[in-house]
Amino acid sequence: MATDAATGTGLKFDPMGQFLVKPLFGGDMVNWYTPTNVTLWMVIAILGITAMLVLGTSRRAVIPTRSQSIGELAYGFVYKMVEDVTGKDGLRYFPYIMTLFMFVLFSNFLGLVPMAFTTTSHIAVTGVLALAVFLTVTILGFVKNGPAFLGMFWVTSAPLALRPVLALIEVISYFVRPVSHSIRLAGNMTAGHAVVKVFAAFAGLVALSPLAILGVVAMYGLEILVCFIQAYVFTILTCVYLKDALHPHH
Amino acid sequence: MEGDIAEMGKFIGAGISALGMGLAALGVGNVAGNFLAGALRNPSAAAGQTATLFIGIAFAEALGIFSFLVALLLMFAV
Amino acid sequence: MATEATGAASGPGMPQLDFSTFGNQIFWLLITLVVIYFILSRIALPRIGAVLAERQGTITNDIAAAENLRAKAIEAEAAYNKALADARLEANRIIAEAKADIQADLDKAIAKADAQIAAKAAEGEKAIAEIRATALENVTEVAKDTAKEIVAAMGGKADARSVTAAVNARMKG
């Protein structure tokens, strides 16, 4: 393994150690109720969201202060996204989508804090988020459209002979959605943080350390971009799926 | 030589699956480049299509992330 | 394995695939999501929505007020223009009136002056005529006297009546 080969030079590659789930107050057992670093960083995310959207807007000024503008910016950004992608009737689900967006955004960005734990890098977390979206959208689709929701898989614009094949592909791609939805986010976060860690490990070599620091800085810049884009992509895909459930024939 | 043939296989497999990330990069570049070409031809329509651009990039990138995942699994989990 | 080297987990190398922590993560995730959802849907989003709506309303009102003021300004300008035109008309009228008055006064004064001149001229003529008449009489007297004297000097004896007749005849002729 890499570590074994590198021990002689003092390099320690441990890109995955940062993703370990550890109990906060000692002990080794991780039961379902144990407060762990997951808990800590999720609570920090809640506090961050509260600070941004509740405390920042507490003055309710018509002419916004800086903190209030940031909150309004986030609100307007997601609101416009939901309205543009799903249409007016999708706005009922705006709080739900806003919750997802704010949670993913804050988890991603908090993960960039040195020594932090990235909750969204775990497939368990993103998987639950994606499954929640998938189940919501599927149930909503059947509640709103009834059996007509299945018409989404039957492409009437295609020639009749092709339709069963297309239907199969459509069904498969529909069920792959939560997989790609969750792995995209977790994979991006894991990859970025692991790469930063690998670059940082190179700093153990004096000759390579300037390059390593440069690499860390460059990756960090890219990660800031990726953190936002992944939150955006997760949210907009949620909106797209929601649109499919509300208007399956477009 | 340390390690065994299975270890070697894991590393080779991880390296090969890392190629997939580069191919996904080609795909992402293709999406972004075509978007830019179209946007320069018709700048007025570009603003409304940025969401589509990001969705396309996300789908292209997801496959690269899958190959990265395969590499990670080979390195750490197999 | 790398993780074994750090002596961290006894599970698989990737912490993401350590299923023993899944329950823990999912549990805390669900709590977090519910908390965020309630914070957002009960406090944050209605508040921001209200602020944005209020701002929109204020902006709309302000725009309406501005529109109102603009209409008023246009109205005021029209009124001003109308007043200006009216004033100009009035001024023209007053000027014309004044001109007519002056003309009338002038005419009257001229007529009066003409009349006075005519009266003066008549008086003058009368005076001249009188003077002429007196002059004629005087001439007749002188002529009579002269004729009498001449006749007397000639050695004749002229009676007054014939001399007068002769002089009158001469004067007429």
C-alpha cells in the first residue's frame, strides 16, 4: 500500500481518515443515538443556516443590510430556480427544496473548513437525501396524476416498435436517478477533499512543499466552486424530478 | 518485492478506472464548449439555458465520479 | 491498508462504506433536516417572503406615486402653458383696447382741435372782413375827401352828393 511504501520518506498518505465517523465524547461504539462528529457538524450547519436566514433578516428592513441581502439572495436564488424549472405550481414545495439546498450548501462549505467533517461526503447522508427526493417525487407523481404518471415511460412520440425498448430504458434511468443523484454529491465531496489531503501530504517533503501548498490552494479554489455547483446541481435536479412528477407529459 | 499479485491487480485496476475520470472530463468539456459556441452565436438565448448547461455537466460528471468511486473501492474497500 | 496504518477503523477502508455508522448518520440527518425544515418554513421563509413582498409593494407604490407626480407635473405644465396663452391673449386684447381708446381720444382731440382751428379761422376771417370793410370805408372817405379837395383845388365847387356818387361808382367799378 501507498503508506507502506512511503513510510521511509516520512510521507503519510491518509486521504480517507478525514471521513471517519467518531463519537464526540470518547468511546469506540457508534450506536444510532451516539453524538458523533456528524452530529457536531450538522448542528453547526443548522446554526449557520439560522444565522444566515433568521438572524440576518431579524430586522425586516425594507432597505436591507448586508446580512439581510445575503439571506434574500439565497431565497431569491432558490425561489427563481423552483419557479423557472417546475413552474408556478412547484412553488408549494419551495420550503422543502430550500431545506435541501441550504443543508447541502452549508454542509459542503463547512466541509472546507480545515479539520472539519464533511457530512455530505457520506453516501449514507446523500443517499437518504436522494431517496427522500425520489420517494417524494414518485409518490407525488402518482397522487397528482394517478396511473397516468406511468405514461412518462411510454414515449408516444417514438415509433410503436421502439416504445417497449424505450420504456425499459426510461424505467431503468428513472430508478438510477437516486443512485446518481446521491453518488454525484458524495463522490464530488469525497474526491475533492481526498485530493486536497493528498496534496497536503506531499508538504512533508521539503523540496516539494511549495508545490504542494500551491496545489492545495488551487484545489481549494476549485473546491469552493465545486461545493456551490454541486449544491446547485443537487437542487436543480430535484426541481427537474419534481417537474416530471407534476407535469409528466412535457 | 512486497505485496502479492492481488495487490498489484487492485492498483492496476484503480489506475485504469482513473482513466474514466479523464474521459468524463472530455465529456464535460464537450458540453461546456458546445454551450459556449451556441451562446456566442445567439447570446440572447444563453441566459435561459444555464440551468440546462449545469444539468448536462452534472450528468457527464456523474459518470466520471462513478469511475473515481470504482478506483476508491479498489484502493480501499476490496 | 492505509487505514490500518493509522490504526483508525476496524471496518472497511472507506469510512463511507462502514455500514455500522449508517444508522447514526441517518438518525442525525433526519433530525437535522426536520429542524432546518421547521426553521425555514416557520420562521425564515415567511419572513423573507414578507420582506420581499413589502419591498415590492413599496417599490410599486413609489413608482405609482412617481407616475402620479409626473402626471401632475404634466398637468401643471399644461395649465401653465394655458395661462401663458390666456395672458398673451388678454395682453393683446388690452393692447388693442388701449390702441382703440388712444385712437378715439386722438380722433376726438383732433376733431376738437380742428373745430377750434376752424373757429379761430372763422374769427380771423371775420376780423379780416371787418378790417377790409373798415378799410374800404376809410378808402371811400379818403377818396371822397381827396376828390372834394381835388375838386376844390381845381377851383370847382363840388357838391357832396355827386362826389359821393362818383366815388361809389369808381369803387364799384
